[in-house]
Amino acid sequence: MSTTETGGVTGTSDLDYDILWFTEACLSNALRLEGYIQDAERAGDQELADFFRRAQHESRKGAEQGKQMLARRLSV
């Protein structure tokens, strides 16, 4: 991991980039988990489906928090 890039290369500060990355990762995870939920349901494993639903809920929550934080920081 580079310790020298602070936005000069990307044009985006490291902290804004970090929030963007986190938010995208949470959204991507929520989408991926939807497939896992469907797989578990097709296999009749409700316990696993519920486990993935809880994880998906947390991913959605993280994405929303990331979007809110990014909006606050970009509106300055």
C-alpha cells in the first residue's frame, strides 16, 4: 500500500476515496449476498438464508452511512 498518494494522482483526496471505496464495497456485498440468500433458500437452508439476510442488512446500513458521510463532506 502506498503511503505517498494523497490525491495528486487520482484527483480525489485519500479520505474521500476511502469513503467511496467503502460505500461501493458495501453495495457490492449487498448484491452478492442476494445470490447467496437465493442459493440457501433453494437448498432449503433457512438458517443460512437468515444469516446472509442479516449480513446484507449490515452491508446496506454501511452503504447508507457511507453515502451520508460522503454527501456531508462533498457539500462543504
